[in-house]
Amino acid sequence: MLRIITQQADVRAELQRICDRTHDEQVLHKEATVREVLQAVKRQGDKAVLHYTAEFDNQTLKPEELRVTGSELDAAYQQVSKELMEAIRLACRQIEAFHRQRVPKSWVHFGDDEVVLGKRYTPVDRAGLYVPGGRAAYPSTVLMNAIPAKVACVPQVVMVTPPGAGKAINPAVLVAAQEAGVQEIYRVGGAQAIAALAYGTETIPKVNVITGPGNIYVTLAKKLVYGTVGIDSLAGPSEVLIIADETANPVHVAADLLAQAEHDPMAAAILLTTDASLAKNVQVAVERQLVDHPRRIDTEKAIAHYGLIVVVESLEAAAEFSNEFAPEHLELELKDPWALIPHIRHAGAIFLGYSTPEAVGDYLAGPNHTLPTSGAARYASALGVETFLKHSSIIQYSQTALQKVAGAIDILATTEGLPSHADSVRRRIQQEE
């Protein structure tokens, strides 16, 4: 049963508990397991990857079976329907169009005294994409990760994803990968896949940046390899927070809450509303929609542990609670959603109005669906083209310009006790004189 809270004093504690759901003692125990996996893959390469794939995923693979073959990729196109193919291509166009708006431009400024300053953006050499596959197939995740890398002009994009029954990978995932420009696909998941991408093995190449969401083991592995490689964010488990007034449709709100809860038993689904009647109607609607739900067990677990309805005093109070939680997905199912936007400071993605369910953003609106979770939206952003780019500063001084600032550099370097810094400027000035 989805709980309803009306006492404001209890709200912050409950929201904090849900936000901290990935930091309990069980998670600390899992982190020890992940450290063991990372070290084993770093030392033993393919051997460790295959061992943990057998242990955790019950899939016995040979080294030559890790990489998906060209014949498998060709066959995938024969296994998807025409309608699905059209949907994937539509999503590709929408996502690419949005991300092309966000490509940072290199620039150079020519100032006085022949001083040249600028910034140059270049892609990483190799990107690794993680696509989950344990509970369902996610071609949308392939597109959301691969297309920004393609727009950033990354020369080599590789993908890892756990195999299903019979060592197979869902054909829709394989088709999406090809449509989005992925060059190599490996059938491996979990922490061992992240380790393989971070350190490289005999079969799987070492990458520069790893993106994509996964379960708690994947998230912890990304956290621990950060520094060896770059990462997008520590995404997952998924979460939605809905702010709704009396004009919202309770059936629609219930469906949106369940759309997050069905992802994972640790997914969070929260409603903040000013209307007590809506709160009760949503609670009833959730129970009704769960009756014949195909993923009822996992969805019920999420609703029971991390589902919540809060009746608040005002929409401004709802916005403040939302900012404290900093949700991955924020839906504003309000008569005038734009009026509340100035009060929103922290959210991964914001969905406005009655006709904008979070699923629109999941699949083909264009903005990325790989978003910060567990409060990270206070400081982090969605995956984008910039995730696969780095920038270098460009600096050029003329002799005249160097002479003008030599004194200031000398003082600063001397103050910091770095005489060779000062000398590197002084010698140039003396030589010219």
C-alpha cells in the first residue's frame, strides 16, 4: 500500500530515508564484493570476466563468445518488427537533433599586445557504454548513451550489456546500437563489465569514459573506477517525484508513479499534492493498476519501501521539499506548471503539464534520460555531448605582453616560494633587454 503522510514534521525524514536508500549497510557489503571483482579483472582480464559472468549471471562463455559477431548483428534486423524499427529511427532523429544543439564550440580570442586566449574541445579516444539487461531490454538506453558520443565525434564507441537466455542479446538492443553508431558490442554485465572497460582485458578494450545506468553493483563499480576513467554520473536506482494539484487526473498520476516503481525494487515513486482527495484517489488507483501488473512483485516492493504520498500546505512548500530531495525526474501535473518553475532549483529533468508523462523523456523527446539520482541533481546534470568531450586551454603571449605582466608574476611566484617560476619569466625579459 502506498503510504500517505499529512504531518509535515515527518516529511523531511522520509524523503531523506528514500534519498539515502543506496547508502545502507547492505550497500557497504556489496561495495566489498565490487572491490574484489575490480581487482580480479584488473589482474586476470578475460579469465575473471568469464568467472564472474558464470557466478553472477549463470552464463558460461568462452573468450571468443564475449564479442557479438557480425552475423548476430545482421540477424537482429530480421527479428524486429517494422513498427519497432521505425520507432527506433524516430527516436534516433529526435535525440540527435536535441544533442546537436548542445555541442560546445572551440573559440579563440585575439587581445591586445598579441595575446591569444581560447578553449579547444576534443572528444575522448574511446567511450564505453553500459546498457542494463537483467530485468528488461533497454534499446532506449543504447540510444541515449551512444548518440551523444556520436555527436561528439568519439572515434571508437564500445558497448557492454549482460546476455539473456542462451547467451543472446535482445535484437532491439543490437539494432539500436547499430543505428546509433556503436562499433563493438560485448555480452557482459555487472561490475565485471565496468572493470573490463576501465582496465581493459585481452578482448575488451580499455576506454576513457564510461556512461550508462545499471544496478547497485554497476553503480558502485563506476564510483570505484572513477579517476582511472571518467564517468557520467552515479545513476540509479530510478526515481520520480510528482507535484500535483486538485486538477490532476489520479489515474494518470498513479500510472506515472508505477512507471518508475516497475524499474527496480529500489526505485522511488513520490507524490506531493495540495489536495487530500487526490492523494486518496491516487492511492486507490495504484492498488487497482497493480492487480494485473506483469512486474507486480518488484513494483510492489518499490511502492512499499520507497513509495510515498505527501499532502502539503502549498505548492511552494512542495517545491521546497522537492528541492531538498533533488529528484531524477520531476513531474509538474498542475494547472499552471510554468508558475512553479522559478521555485525549482534541483531536478534532473522537469516534465510540465498533464500531457507530458516521464515516459516521453525516456524514449524520444530528445533530452537525455540518463540523469543524476539520489540527490545528485543538486550538483550534477544529464548525460550529454559534453560528457564525451574535454577542453584544453589555449594561451599565447607576445614578448610585449610578457614584459607587461612579468613583475606581477615575479611577486606571486616569490610569494609562493617557487623561484624557478619567477626565473622562467625573468630570464626571458633579461634576454630581450
